[in-house]
Amino acid sequence: MRQALRELHERHAGDRGGAPADYIPELAKGDPDRFGLAIATAGGELFQAGDALAEFTIQSVSKAFAFCIAIEVIGRAAVLGRVGVEPSGDAFNAIVFDPRTNRPFNPMVNAGAITIAGLLHERFGDAAFPLLLDRMSQAAGQRLAVDEAVYRSELETGHRNRAIGHLLRNCGAITGPVDAILDIYFRQCAILVSAIDLAWMGATLAHIGEHPGTGRQVFDLGAVRDTLAVMFTCGMYDYSGGWAFNVGIPAKSGVGGGIVGVVNRQLGIGTFSPRLDAQGNSVRGIRVFEDLASDFGLHAFECLNQGSVFVTSLLR
Ligand code: GLN
């Protein structure tokens, strides 16, 4: 695995396609050529290559974890009453709601994630962000911090998200003060992680909510299943269908250049490369996941991927 990651890193390091996000001014400042890979197994092993320790902001990757936490602490029915689980096929920052329900399509696009922040604010007020940070830190296996400069940069320039927030308030998907809710959302997006953190966070989901290194139960079992399902269908924005077809690994990407992938019961995969394609997904990240999925047979419907060990052990 170590060798494979090194080879993958070498194979794709020369790919300079795409460009870092610059609509959040602070995001454009990092070195665009950083490239880190990490894999954590459900058995607690870690493999890495390149800039696996380099830190970047988690951005939309946080949406998967915030949804997982919300399902547990707010309740599934209450969450699903405010946000759907349908792939929208729209861009991550689309100002489009489901015409039938007048609710955001899913929690992986901005409108849905801001709704999740709204639900957490309704229940926990100012304690909502510390709750998110605590749980995400437990999933990473170490204390995570917020990049204050990126947070402020988005707070000052995030007018589109502010517009989405007010529309959500207008249609009743959120009920609290828009600014306080956006503050949670902008902060959660500015949490600093490395490819290694993402690999552990993914491995915690893969290991049905228990961090494979610390042994701590971080997420609720049922919430993990719901989260992986939504990651599988909606995690890569308007490339989600192509991703499910070509890669077949539940995943979530962010405009900071990170992607987290989860091979159920087996692996957490974290990649970091800031150059993005037109859909806002990391160019090299996609290539690495495509190669990993095909080289190791990780696609969910790959005939060599045995899937749930519960079932295989029952059949034995
Ligand atoms: N904070 C970013 C935004 O709301 C997150 C988007 C993303 O990672 N796709 O625009």
C-alpha cells in the first residue's frame, strides 16, 4: 500500500490541470502544487505519500460530518423534514430548491449544509460549532483548529451563501438568525485538516463510527449509514453520477482541494491537491481515486469487493 501510494503520487504529480478556488480570496494564496495522499485502514494502519501533513481548509468535506452529527443529535426525521437526500445535479453553490418540497435538495450542497447548520443552531445555539469541532476532531484523532484568515475571508465575501441563507429563512428551512447560522457554516468550512486527518476521518466512518486508532466511538452507527449513502449519491456535486460510476466510493470533496473517501468496513482515503476542475473537485484527487478504485478493486459494486463482513461471515 505504501509503495502504491508513492507510485500514484509520482504518476500524478506532474498534472498541473485545473486551478485553485479564488472566489474566497484567502484560498488562492496557498501553493497550488501541494499534493498529499493518505490511507487509514479499519485495522488502524496509516499509509501516506507526498504532502500528507500539509494543512488546508476542509471546506465542503465538513458537510458530510455535520450531516452525520445532525442525524444523531437532532434526529433523522427532524433533519429529513428540512433537507432532502436527492442528488440535485446542480453546482455546489446553486440557488435552487426542490420544487416539490421547497427544501434544499441534499445536505452536500451549500443550501443543504446551511440548513444543517441552522438545525444545529436551533438546538444548541452558540454551542453548535464547538460540538461540530469536537466531533470532527475525535474523528481525526487529534484536536483540529480553525484557519481564522480563511474564515474571515469567507465571512467578508460570502454574499452568495448569505443570499442562500436568507432564502432558506424565507421558506422556513432555517428559523434562526441568518448571520449566526452562516457563522457556524463558515467556521466549519475553515477547519484545518491534512490528508492524514481526512484519511482517519474517513476510516472512522468506514469503521462504523469508531476511530480505528483511538478506539473511541465518535459517530452513531445508523447516522454513518445515512451519511455514506448521501456521500455516494451527492458527494461530488454535479459530478456525483460520473463519480459513482467511475470510482464507486462514497466520497466528499471541498474547494480547499481535499477529498475524503470511505470504503465501507475497510478504508478511509484522504487526498489533497488544490487545483480544481470546473465542478470544484480536485483534479489530481479524482485521478488518484480512479486509479485506487481500479487497482485495488474498491468500487462498491466491484465483484472482488466483498462488502459487509457481517454478511460474508454469516454465509461462511
Ligand atoms: N465554504 C465554501 C462555500 O460555501 C465551501 C464550498 C465547497 O467546498 N464546495 O462556498
